Amino acid sequence: MKIVKNISKSVWILSLVSLFTDAASEMLYPIMPIYLKTIGFSIVLIGVLEGFAEALAGLSKGYFGKLSDRSGKRVPFVQVGYALSAISKPMMAVFVFPLWIFFARSIDRFGKGIRTGARDAILSEEATPETKGKVFGFHRAMDTFGAVLGPLIALTYLYYYPQQYQTLFYFAFLPGVIAVLVSLLLKDKSKNLPTEKKGFSFFSFLSYWHSSPREYRKVVVGLLAFAVFNSSDIFLLLKAKQAGLNDSYVIGIYIFYNLVYATVALPIGILADKIGLKKMFIVGLSLFAIVYFGMAFSANIYLIALFFFLYGIYAAATEGISKAWISTICDTKDTATAIGTYSGFQSIGALIASSLAGLIWYRFGAQATFLTTGIATVLVVIYFSFFLKDKIIKNEKI
């Protein structure tokens, strides 16, 4: 098809790997808050768990991103990262002790941290400056179709076996294994990458901040300001549950969100290449603010469905676009480091955001949580719109 023209074999393989991995992860994600509450987790502890898990993923993205750049290798990081995520799934069902749940969830996110910088560097290397949005959008589309398949499997299973959550963690192992097997088809193109053997500490990737281009720092400051208030999607699902949706409908609305995301990710990526990555990102943030203000004031199930529709468009307009944006600013040899460093700082924001959201919800209620996030997002939109000027970088208007 014309729309997927110029999508290379490596991008296809990575996209299929992400599809199967997300099918495994998202089979569990919509039922995760429900499952955690059934085994005794409070809303605050759920927030801390998600924040800690994402913090670990982000910090390890920085280290392993730099390690990938320094070693001249990409594929081993991708393969090991996906393998760890696969084996973490059944671990969640073996024991229900909080410490063990933290450990198993951390293994999953650690795997994500190992693979993300190297994977995104491969995607960047397989794109031209004119097709960054398209390539990252295609990958996000495939990844998110997995996020549609996973919850569909969970929904079907729970229809016949209500509240039998633990078995799903074992089922999720199968697509994870398929993802690892598909990743074996990848081959490194290390001839274009520098090889450096000198060691460095786990946090040494943070030094990239000082040597990075000025434009990189300006963009990342805005992205991180948003990250500090962008809590886990689990809180949106809890809001839907609070509005009266049963388990099946909560999973169903999450499938709907991912279907919207997967459907529009590639067209939005192509459009972003035409109008500019910055403009598309601002559109996405604006939709995010609308969703959070709407969720703060409405418990109507039809409006909640509309907000999840808009949330799918927001995700497509920001997640892949932000990485494509960063990859246009940094030097090619530092792509994994640049994305990993951003993710490292973002992890701190993720820890703060999810923990803060849980505490605000517990102390002041759901409305205060969503209003706080909505207001903060508006301020970030203002920053990107008025304090970050458009600039031509590597022949692409951002």
C-alpha cells in the first residue's frame, strides 16, 4: 500500500515485535488496577507502584541508551529487553505479596528500559528527515494494535471466567515469547556506529544534558514539565470504574481508546511530517487538557467514551511524535543517548506524577486530580506555543 511505502524491513520487524509485546502487556494493563485492589493494594500504593516502575524504566533507558551508542550495538538490547518483559508476566501471578508484585513489575519495566533507546535509534536510522513522523507513527500504530488485541483477549476470557485474573498473567506469556522469537530476525548495522569500550556509571548518561544542543534542552524542558503531571492511564480507568462501568466495560473502553490510537497514529505521523512535529505535539497536548477537564466534571458514560476517543488522538499526536522530534535535534550518533536521557528525566516526572495523582485523589478526590493535570497541561501548551520558536533543524521544520 502507498501509505506504508518506504517502511523498511527492520521497521516492520520492530513493529511486529512491539505488536506482540503490547498484546501481552495490554492484556493485563486494564485489569491491573482492579487486580491490585483485590489483593489489597490501596489507591496510593497503586500510584507509588506505577510511579516506581516507570521511574526504573526511564532511568535504565538513559543508561542502556548510552551503552547502545557507546558499544555500537542495537539489536542485543532490543532482544534482551523484550525477553525480560515476557518472563515478567507469569511472575505477577505466582505470589500476591506486595514486595513480589513490585519486583515482577520492575522486571517488566526494566526490560522496557533496556530496549527503548536502542529500538528508537533503529527507527530513527531507518527514516529520513522527511519521514520521521511516518516511521515513528507506523511503529506506534502497530504497537497499539497489540494494545487492542490484548484487552480483547482479556475481555473474552473474563466474560466466561469473571474475576479470574491470575490466569491471564500466564496467558500473556505466549505473545511475549512470540515477540522474542520475531526479534531474532533483526540484524545490527553496526558499521555506521562508533565503538567505545570505556566504562561509565549508571547515571553518567545525565552528562549528555550539558553537551546536548540548546534546542534539545528547550524542547525537553517542556516535555518534562508535562511529564510531572501526566500520571498513569490507570487513573483514567479508575475514573471510568467510579462512573459505574463494570470490569468488562472498563476493558472495552480501553480497547476503544487503543483502537482509535492505532488507527490514527500513522496518518497523524504523516501529517506531522507536513505541518511540523511541534505543531502536532501542541494539538495533542490541547486534546489531553480537554480530556482531563472533561473527566473532572463529568461522570456520564457517553461523555467518558468521547473523552477516551479524544485521548486516543492525543496519544497518537504525542508519543511517537515526541521521539521523532528529539531525533531531529540530536546528532545521529547520540540518538539512543538523547532519547534515553530524556526518558531518564521523564522517569522522575512519572514517579512524581503517579504518586502525586494518587495522593491528591486520596486526599481531595478524583476531580482535584484531573483539574490539576488539566491546568498544568495548559501552561505547557503556552510554553511550546509562545516560548519555543519554530526552527529548521536537519531540513525539517519542527
